[in-house]
Amino acid sequence: MQLPVELAPVLSALRRVGRPRIVGGAVRDWLLGLAPKDLDIEVGGASFADLHRVLAPLGATDVVGRSFGVIKLRLSSGVEYDISLPRRESKTGAGHRGFAVAPDPLLDDAGAAARRDFTVNAIAWDPCAACLIDPYGGESDLRARRLRHTSPAFAEDPLRVLRALQLAGRFDLTLDPATAELCRAIAPTYHELPVERVWHEWAKWAEKSAPPFGRPSAGLRVLIETRWLSHFPELAALSGCPQDPEWHPEGDVFTHTAHACDALARDPDWLNADARRRRLLMFAVLLHDAGKPACTRLEEKPVDSGRLRWVSPGHEPAGVAPAEAFLTRIGAPLDHTPAITPLVANHMVHHHGGPDGLGPNAIRRLARRLHPSTLAELATVMRADNAGRPPLQSPETRALIDRLLARANALDLATAAPRPVLLGRHLIAAGLAPGPEFKRLLDLAFEAQIDGAFANEAQAISWLAARLVSQ
């Protein structure tokens, strides 16, 4: 395991007082061939005073975690490391926070790893002997893409089920049957979790289920296998909601949604986005068909000689309310919902313009409806939706999406909503006094702009002059 050069003096100092180990996700990521991040160091056989004494000459030390046996060391380069003692956890009450945590320098490697949630996170690296310490078989589980609990204490913390959701999505892991059974047994304790912790795990699933290993549907599969899907009724309603097999050969709405999420994770626009934009797009795809359960019915189609088909008319706007409810339920930040729901409410709009697609005025209105999201982001959601129907391919639908995006680019509206050209200062320059009529006139001007009456400041001033004359 290649460690930063600047860490060498830290490990050398720690070795004088105890047994330093690299622990946690950094070891897991290294075994997967990924660049380790957030290197955490656990030191057995040392006291807290020993740690502080040997670390203090190396950089700034923060001892706010004294009761948990944790020191934050900040080197002169600005890099921070968490350095801790092994610790024991004992259940003292309900929920994720109902634990007493106490450092125990005398714990051996197996005892220290036992408190970790999954075997793939319970692997340590001994930087002195240059070897793995793997008392629970995490390396073989990682090779088998198996997510298995480390000890029966797993059942004491319901948050670990949602950690299984995000870890399975990020690394395409399959839940071990015995672990799934434990998760089912603790399903009633979900309501003990603080909503901010629920959001933390969902956010990781949404932004980190990325190649080379990530597969969002693997995380969603965890909810099915553990029966925790029932805690998210807006998603549970998708399971078993039928779709016409000619249009959706993959199965029900939940199955389609899972495929669409996987397709999004392969889209270059999503891969190149920042963490927040990844979250917004992944949740938009997760919830894009949230309105179908309320709208799906069998309907006779005259063009099909009276054949009955499953249809979901009006499911786009119907999806807004369940999308809002889900995002509130998982504790999404307040600025996420206004950006996600317009994408849900308009994800089929490329089919609304007929074979010729939407015209300029319709595109301007669409861009305004989508704000604060954009037409480029809507196109990303549409592509994922279109690709979420394996083995069905629809080049015609993809062409509609590409045409819509090309026209939006031509109008300079792909990445921003239209902004009013005519402003209050123009009204004042025309001799109008500020007052109640200002807003009405500005609103009328913006509507005229959207309808194509003018496109620049000179044209807007001419439009205003003509309107004032007519009045």
C-alpha cells in the first residue's frame, strides 16, 4: 500500500509508543485499485497521553475527541489525519446514538475490527510489516463482491442497513443472506434514526454510485432484500406497478427505475458533474416515474384494434407530490426539491412536440419552468429514462432528445433559463414613475419576450415604446 511520504514520520513516531494500523475504507479502496482517501490510523497498545506526546511536535493537534480516543493531526501541508485508539462500543439505548464508546488500548486487532459494520471495512494494513490484517475475511468478501456483517453487534445500529444501501450501490456488492436476515429483523427500528443520518447515506448512494464499480441498482436491491423499501412508500409503490411490455419489456416501474439509475451512472454528463449536481440528477431519475402508481390503468387503444394496454397519462405532474414527500422523508436539503421536481414534472416533454419537436417559444417556456434546473440536465434525465428499458432501444426517442438539446443550445438556453431583457430602469428611462404598474408591465414584457416579440435590449425598448403609444 503506497502511503504519502509526509505520513512516514507520523508512523515512525506512533511506532515508538504502539501498533499503528491503516484502517477502514482506505484499505478497502486500495484493494479495489482505487486511490485511498481520508487515511485513518488506529494505534493499539498506546495511551492517549502517549499519542499526544509523540504527535504534538509534528503538527497542530486537536484533542476534542479525547473521550473517544481520537486526535486530529494537521501537518504543515494542511493535510489532516484522524489518529485514534481502538475502542469498545456498548449498547445503552435505542437508535443510532444509543452507544457508550470508550477507548481501549489493550484491544487486539480482531477485537478492534469487531466493532466495524461490514467485513470489507474491517480490514487493516500494518505499515510496519507491510501486510494485511483481516480477521473476518473481508478481502475474500471484497473479491466475491459480498457485503457481510462483521459480528452480531451489527443489529444494534439500524443505520448500518442504509450503509449497506450506499456501499452496495458504490461497489456493486450483493448482500449476504445472513446479513439480509439481520436487516429484516431490525426493520422496525428504522424510525429511531435521525433524519440527518438517513440523508447522509442516501446522499452517498446518489453521488458515489459511479464507475468503475458503482451500480445504483445494487443499492436499491438491498432495500428489496431487507424489506426496508416499505420505509420509503413513494418507492415501494413503484414495485409491482405494471407497464406495457411492448414499451417496457424490463418489467414493472421499480425495475425500470433501477435500470434508469444505472444508465445515468454511465452518462458522461453525470460522471463529469460535481457532487451536488450528481445528487440532483440521480434523485430526479429515481423519482421520475413516482406519479405512475396513481395514474396507471388499463385502457383500450383504438389504434390497436381495441387491445388493452397499461398506460399512465398525467404521471409527470402527478410525480411532483410523491417526489417532494420522499425528499422530505430522507431529509434532503431544502434547495434540492425545487431543482428536482421540475425535472420529474417535465421528463416526457420531448414527446409533446410531435415529430418536428418543440418550437422556440415552447423551449423558452420550458427553460423557465425548469429553473433552477436546466434543459441540459433534463436531457440527461431523459437519456437515462430512455436507456432504462433493456433490451429495448429507441433511436427515435434519442433523436428527439438530441434535437431538443440542439435547439436549446441554439437559443442559448441549454444551461440557463431566459432572463428578462426589459427591466425597471428601462421603464424609468421611458418616463414612467415607479409604482404598482411596474410589475404588471414587466410581467407582460417577459411574456412577450418568451413569445419571441423581442430578443435584445434595443428590441425591448421599441416594444415598450409601441405599447406606451397604444395605451
